[in-house]
Amino acid sequence: MEKINLEDYTYHLPTERIAQNPLARRDSSKLLVYKKGTISHHHFTEITDFLSEEYTLYFNNTKVIPARLLFEKKATQKGQNGKGATIEIFLLHPVLPTADVSEAMLSTEKCTWKCVVGNLKRWKDGLVLERELEINNQTILIQAKIADRNELLIELEWKNNNPNSTEEIQIPFVDIVEKLGVMPLPPYIKREAKQKDSSTYQTIYSKAAGAVAAPTAGLHFTESVLQSLANKNIKTNELTLHVGAGTFQPVKKENAGDVATHTMHCEQIVVTKENIKSIIDSEKVASVGTTSMRTLESLYWYGTKILLKNETTFFIEKLEPYSYDSEIKLPSKKESFEAILKYMNDSSQEKLTGETEIFILPSYTFRVCNALITNFHMPETTLILLVAAFIGKDWEKIYQTALDNNYRFLSYGDSSLLFL
């Protein structure tokens, strides 16, 4: 693979162009359409005008959890200056009793998560932080303690705190988080999360709790837009990638001269047999967001690993797509996904859970996706590199056109529909 310099994939984004709040109506956002070098401007409600029956749209149905858990140190736990401290525990991904995000959210007694901790210096080893909650007419005590300071593993445990009751509680962790947590808005949204963000920073089709960031391309979809797709016989399908905080991470300066050295974040994928069959049968694939694209392309390389390496471990390393000799004949989309389906049938699996850190860079050859619906991304991020990989040098023209035409940028911003 060729060496890529980050300086070739940056642009100036004025602060005032970063959307700080959502529009009153999701589908009233602008829509930039790019096809064969031509750019046109529309509203998101018109998106079905540019898609035909050949297309299947793939949505990421992950659900953002209120991943910021706030704890106050008790009066007896105050520092020497007499002031208490607020400790923020930002959930990243589960470790115990399972690393499967969906299953971890159903834990009913305790769990351990890899976290980012705000005010960590004020949280001494051995100190147990506590919060009391009312859930389903029960008084619940949730406790947090440091299981491993170096790895930032935090153990969370909850129990019935009603002294007059001996009843054991069966409250899943997802309910604890929903009650205790705060929605984790992206760092470039310079305000505190509001109550309305609990719904506006969530797609209307979100189901699988476990993301700490929204798949923002999906925020524009309304029931009306989904119905217009159905009316035009455009197929839709849902899969899951739990978006991690690493999606916002810029490429570090020390990696800027060769972005392939950037440490890619790892995210969990969950797909079903129905997903795999749908992809095999699809004529053209439209990815709703970069997370769906990462999922679809990662699946192709998983099928390729099964066929060419006889490996069935579902983990896609960041440079897996670039590891094959150019003389090797790679499988077609159909062959790759049929290999996955055969493996699932042979191993009696209805669902596959795996991980990907795939790094889609300029020079990448897309194996599955023919169109991408996506917002406008931060400069110097892996997402800009993904867009550039998909449409080439015209990414610069698209972003400059969006700036010139008052498009709103980033998570709560406007949208684009890009064709390969």
C-alpha cells in the first residue's frame, strides 16, 4: 500500500459551521448528492429520488447509551481542601462477565468495563463510590470501584438498598445506565447534554444498546422517509456495529507522515444469517453511514479469511485488506458471503459477533458498497480518509462546495449521498 500523508487530507472547518443543535425536523436537513463528478443540492426528504429498486440500504441499529456516569464523593470522602469531587466514569467497552456488548448490557448484578475516568487523581484505590437510584419502585444502590488503575477497569455493582426488603433484584445494567447516565455528546459540541438529546442523538430505528456515539448518518431518517423507500420498493436491512469513542480520535501528529501507523479503534459487530443472505442477494449496496460501511467491508474480509486462510476467528485487523499479494485472486462479494453463510450453517450459528479495526484508506478497493450516505466529518480523522478512499480526490471539491453553500457539519449537521 502507498504511503499516505495526512496533510493531503485536511481542510479548514470554521467553528461556526459545526452544528451545535439538531434541526427541529430530522429530514429537513440539506442533502448534497455526488455522482460521477457532478454535485447537486437537495433536502434529505428527496433522497429516494436518487435510489432505485436495485439498492438495498444497510442501517446500523446500534443504540447510544448514556455512557457518562457521574458520582459525587461523600462528605466523609472529601479532599483536604474541604471540597468534594465529581468523578466521571465514561463507559467504553465491557470486559466482565462478557466482552459482548449486548450481553453485558443485560448483566443483573455486576460488571466490569474499560473506561475513561474524569478526576481519576481524586479517586483513591479502595474507595467505593456510591449512587442511590429509584428504578421500578425499588431503591437501588450502585457502587463503583477501581478494579485495575493501569488498565482503567471499573467494576460496577448494584443491589437492593431497601432495608425492609430481602428481595434480590433482577435489574439489567442497561436500566441502570439509562437512569444514571448522561448522553455522551461529541467533544466538538460545546454545551452540556440536554434531555432532548436522549432522543435527537439517537436514530429512530436504534435497538441494540451499546454505542457511545451515534451512527449520525441515520439521524436524518424519519418514518416518512422510510415509508418513501418502501413505496419505491427499495429494500432495507439492519445490522449492528457498536460505535466506540475512537471514532472521534484524530490522527496524531507523529503518525501524520504515514497514517497507516495510526492506532485504529476496535468496534464490535453483530450480524445475523438474514443479514448475510440479504447481502448475497443484493444487486447494489447503499451504506447508511461509515459504521455500516465498516461493517459491510469487514464482513467481506472475514469471508475472504475463511476461504483463503481457513481462519474462522471473526476479527479484522486494521490492515487486513492490504495484506494479500496482488497476484492472489480474491473472491467475489457473493463467494465471500456464501463462505460466511456456510460457516454459520456448519457451526449452527444464527448470529455472529466479532470485532473490526479495519482502516479504509485511499487506494482501498471497495468490495461491497456502491453508495454511501454520510455527514460531513472533522478534518484529520480516519473518516475523511474513508470518504477520500470512496470517491477519490473529489472529496476536496465536495467539502469546499458544502462550505460555500452553508452546509452544517458533523454529528448534528447536514448529509450527503455519494456514489462510487
